[in-house]
Amino acid sequence: MRALLFALILSGLSRSGFLSAEEAGAVKAAGTAPADGAAAPAAGNAQDYFKDMVLVPRGEFLMGSDEKYPPSERPRHKVFLDAYYIDKYEVTAARYRLFAKAAGKTMPRQSFPDKDNYPAVYMNWQDAMAYCERQGKRLPTEAQWEKAAGGGAGGKFCSGDNEAGLGEYAWFWNNSGKKIHPVGLKKPNGYGIYDMHGNVLEWTADWYAEAYYAVSPAANPQGPAGGKEKVIRGGSVFVSADLCRSAARMKSSPETRYSVKGFRCAASVPR
């Protein structure tokens, strides 16, 4: 029943410029990272631009899963990615509130409205993209998200193939108390990134197609050209460890909001 409810929510049948130095100092925040086509920071601003972000090195990784898992995760295949930056933390309510005020947008309802260091939630895809773009950044591609989640470990989780150690790195069904938690309380993965497994779902840039992996390019895949649903990754406090795997693919209508829909940003390495 829990799995069915979660699937309905994800499918859309449920309810519904950079920060200034002053703003940046007002929050403990979550990360943000730019995308291809985003303006590169001036040399003097690079340190602030990439603050609270992690550099994921260029190279190959194995994306997807073997025959035990859903067809949408197959085939498991090698993917080469150029180096990129990704937020160290999920974007927090404090950061999104500053953005919403500056952009003249309404702040979506929050599970803990008086807590700034919780991840921003009830975010639809457009909310997430608008935030990242205002920072001169973007959402990570699905491939970038999966590589970052693995932390260079190569297992089902950043902690390896056995879910027994996942609780040290993630908030999920077994240990969350069925509520979200402040960012950065668990251990970071091998790249130094927090909360990639569990806590809240995270939007990616890509459209969803079940059979995309069969035709995906071997280098820097960007996802299908179009579609009806966006890829959302990472699992949440409401699901089992299995749905928090690095390779677990989920999808959602880009317009829908939910109490555990959040995001983090990504950015290209300046050339």
C-alpha cells in the first residue's frame, strides 16, 4: 500500500543573480551547481560561486542496474562525464526563501516553516530550475546525479552494496521517523556530498523515458529531447533502502509538488 501511494504521488495524482554577500552570510545553506551554457564566473568571483559545491572528476562510471531491477534501469552501461560541480547539500529552505523574496515568487509551504536548515520542499521542477538559473547554474543531468550519488564507490549505495551501513549516510524509512531532517547531519559520501540517498527526492534536468538507456550516448548524456515526466532521484524518508539506491529511477510530472520533493544544483567547470 505504501509503495502504491508513493507511486501515485510521483505520477502527479497527489495534492498538491547570485546571493549577495549579506544573503550568503545569513544562511548555513545547501549547495548549488551550474550547467552547460551557464555563464562562467569571473576569476575574482569563482571562490564564492562554487562555495558549498563539490567537484566531481571527469571519467567513466557504470550507470544503471542489472537484471534484478526494473527495466528502466537497464542495461547497466558505461558513461563518460566531463568534470562538473554539484551542491554539497540539498538546497535549504533558508536559501530558497531568499531567492523567492528577490524574485518576487511565493514561497511554497514548508514542513518546518520556522527551520531554515531543512531542505526546501514542495518544490516542483519549475521552482527548482528557476532557483538554479538565478544563480547562473542548473539542475544536474540524470547521469551527473547518479555518478555524484555513488561517491566513487561503485556499489548500490555510496556505502557499498549492503544496505546495512546505509543508515550512517541516509535518512530513509528505517531510521527517519517518517519526517525530513536538517541537511548535512549524516556522513558525506566519498566525494564529500551529503544526503544523496534519502531525506528528500531531488529533481534532475532530464525528461524520463523508460528505455532511454538503450539509446543513451556514451558521453555526457542529456536525456530525451522531450517527454511528459521528469526524472527525480534519491528516494526519501518515506521509502525503503531499495528506492534510495544510486541507480533507482523515479519519474514525476514537472508541475507536481510534494512534501519530500527538493533539489540541488550543478554547474560546469569554467573553461
